[in-house]
Amino acid sequence: MEKQQNPLIYGSMRTYVDEDMKQSIILNLLEMIPDFPLEEAERIAEMENADN
């Protein structure tokens, strides 16, 4: 009788953790969008373009 491998123990746990971490990071970034200083970023981009 062949023993089945538990995916949580044999290699796939990393995949589950990576997906959870990716989802957590994406959610945190989405929550930060309203607080992003867009006007300041645009001003900096204009200054960088003027230098080129």
C-alpha cells in the first residue's frame, strides 16, 4: 500500500503561504491607494521630466 503525501507537509505548503502573503500584500496596497500623495508624485514626475 502506497502512502499518500500530505500536500501541506510535502512542498505545497510553500505555495499556500506564498498565495496568502501575496493576497495580504495586495490588500494592504489597495487600502493605501486613497492615502497616496498623487499631487506630490505628479510634481516630482514633472520635475524629473523637465531635467531630461
